[in-house]
Amino acid sequence: MASAAGDDWWKRGVIYQIYPRSFQDSDGDGIGDLRGIESRLQHLAELGVDAIWISPIFPSPMADFGYDISDYCGIDPMFGTLEDFDRLLAAAHDRGLRLLLDFVPSHTSDRHPWFEESRASRQSARRDWYVWRDPAPGGGPPNNWLSEFGGPAWSFDEATGQYYLHIYLPQQPALNWRNPDVRSAMLDVLRFWFERGVDGFRVDAAEHLAPDEHLRDNYSNPDWQPHMGPARSMFRTHTAHQPEGHRVVREMRRVADAYPDRVLIGEAYGTIEEVVSYYGPELGGFHLPFNFALIDALWDAAHIAALVDDYEAALPEGAWPNWVLGNHDRARIASRVGPAQARIAAMLLLTLRGTPTIYQGDELGLENADVPPEAVQDPWELNVPGQGLGRDPVRTPMPWDASPGAGFTAGRPWLPISTQTNVAVQAQEPASMLTLHRRLLTLRRAEPALSVGSYRTISAQDDVFVYERRHADRRLVVMLNFSSELRHVRPSGRLVLSTNVDRSEFDGTLLPDEGLVLDES
């Protein structure tokens, strides 16, 4: 039985991811901004989350929509100014909301002054700030590494006669974290924002920090299928989860620990064992290495229960778990499992042990939006068309109301806006997905058993997943019906909440696609 948590806010809290281009536009240019986020803080306060994580807002040429940064210590004019950021931070704190930023340490923009100086000549003082190598014997890239977005992970620079490494787009050259000056400069970025008052960071693409310095080839993946993306045609043996990258994470943690109540959350896709390795020896790595297991899981009670048990068993002693259903890179949960099961997923996310992260729009049950070919913006989709890899359908603007711009913008939105539903409608519906999220978050805040209590799997039979959350003398049992049929279960306990939020009594039946929280204290 897993033990209860301490008093760290991020253990009790719930995080909400904001994709800033698509949250709220305040100036009519069709792109969300910081003043827009500030104007919608009340929605987040009423929802009941504890922290917001904002995807990159730094100066950028926007080749990858902000994940190609040209200045780590500024704000892109598209989103506002540093003064706008300071005002947003203060407004969030006034409402009891923490604010996390997105730190992108594995690469910069090719227009960052560091890279412009690095590529100026082989003798540049910053040449070694990036990964440069001579062509392979006979010409061509130094090895067989592949870009996550398609094609080789190397681009040739005619002026200096060498290749530079980019795990993502050619416009995103990889930093050389083995250079102590790079380490110092990037750790100073963390300090800059911590001094400004931010409460933590989500650290992007942590698995790609410091790839193999010997540039050994990766191995072919015999089970590769096109829908997996071109980079997965190779195992990432020498490009991901390298020992030096783990050492870098521990250095980041030492910086964060110099500031009270800060948190580092790491993005590192991999197996459960690879993910939990980012907690580090003596838990000196990330506070929360993102656990994406639910995103790719087979959606039935037996598989989900086994996944939870395997993850809990893999956690190092004292490590705090976390759960994610979706983000700006992956298909929405309602599209993956269907609208009815999305309600089950919401109850699962908010009643498992560990810190949950909600992606904007999932509180409405949004599905992937329809983005016609002529409206595609995502460089991944543009580089590898027709494979279903594009991320635009999960990045469309938030629908706030039924007005022409959906309350998001007075102008032309940068991506089409979904008309499936909106906040204004769901706020008035007592059984809506938004109402369910508000009820779940209110319950989680009121019941320590759900936020910091212990966890135990009870059963996963007949496609019903049952588990216990316990704190002191409170025992709550969660029952989730993963089937679309009525299920009869042991009639015990008082009904606290159903995913059918208007249900008031428990009679020993689980309705199709229904989840229940029962008080069995």
C-alpha cells in the first residue's frame, strides 16, 4: 500500500496546461496572449486547479510555435511584454494559482545569437556550444540519427563545412550540454525566472539532453509502422535517456532547490523504467517526471489496473506519482476513448494517487478538431503529411461561447475553432463535462484521501476497475465501468459522486460508462 504524501503543494495540487496561442486573444490578432490568459483566470479558479503551466512564450521565430527559442529571458511580442508577464504572475498568485513555465533546454532556435555566433566560423568562441561534426567518410551525415520530425538529425552548413545536430527541426540546433559554459548559461535562465517569482518549470524533451558523445549509430526497429513517426524506425539507444542527461537534470534540481516551494516536471517519453529513472538517486532529479502511460494505454479495466500497479511498483521509495491524459502533442482523450469514456477518464485522472495535469479543453470533453489541409500549421504534419501525426487538431482555440469568434478572438483565429461545445453552455448545464470536472476537483480538495491518501487496487473484473483511497479514518472506493453495459457490483457504501452527476443514490449497479466514488469509512 502506497504511503501518504507530505505537505508539498505540488503533491496536493492539480496542474492545468495552457497552450498560449489558443487560450484567449486580447488584441484581435487571432493569437492568444498573456493579457488573454489573465482575463480568464477566473475560469481556472472556478474549475478548482492549483497551478497553470504555460507552454513557451519566449521570443521565437515560431518554426515550431515557440519551442525554437531565440531569447530565454524575454517575452515574444506576439504574447506581450515582461510587464504583462509580471502582471499575469501577480494576478495568478492573488487567486492562489501557481504559475509554471516551459523550459526548453535541449535546443535553441537557429536565430538565437548563440547559434549565429557558433556557425559564424569553426574558430568561434561559441562553436562548441552546439554539436558540430565533420561529414562521414565519403560524405553525408556523421551517423544515422533521425530527426523527430522526419529526415536526418543533421544539417550541413556550407560556410564551415560541418554538420550540426538537431533532434527536431533544422531550425532547432541541439545545445552541447557537455560544455560548462552552456550549462552555466542555461542554469542562469532558471534562476532568472525563479527570481521573477515563477513557481516551477515543465522541462521539455529531457530525454534528448546530451546524446551519445561518440555518435554511435542507432539500431533499426523491425516493428516500426509509419503511424509511429519516422524517428521511431530506429531505436533511440544512443540519442535518448543518456547518463550525461541525467546528470544535467540533477544540476537543474540543485538550482530549483535553492528557491522555496519550486517544482520541476520533466517531459521524457519512454518505458516506465526509463521515466522513473528521472527521479534520480535519492530523488535528486525531477520532482515529477511526467507519466504518459495513460496516453497510449489499451482502454479497458484490466489493462489500466495493471498499468497503475506496475507504475506504483516501479516508483522509487518516497517518489510522488503523477498522471496525464493528454497535452498539446497527443490526441485528445475524448477522441481516443470516446465522449462517454472520457468522463470515466476524468474520474480516473482526478482520483488516482499522484499529481494530475489537465490539458486545456479536456475539462469540456473536446475532441480533436477538424483542420482542413489548407489550414495546417504544424511543421510535423507539413514534413510528414498524410500519416496522422499533425498536432493542430488538439491545439485549436478554446471555445468560450457561441459568438462568431467563440469568445476567443475578435479577429481571424490562427487555427479553426471547434464548435462542438463551449464554456458558457457547459457552465449552465448541471450534468456537463465541465460540471463534472468542477465537482471532482471540489471533492479532491475536500478529501485528503483523494489528494494525499494511500492507494490500493481492489479488483479489475468484468471490465470494472475498483480501487481504494484511504487517509486516516476515511476510506473512499472508486468504481469505474469501462464497458458500455450495466454492471452489478457489491452494494456497499454511500454515494459521494457519480460521473452521471445528477445521480443521488447507489443501489449496487453501475450504469454503462459510469464511474462512482463511494464512502466506505
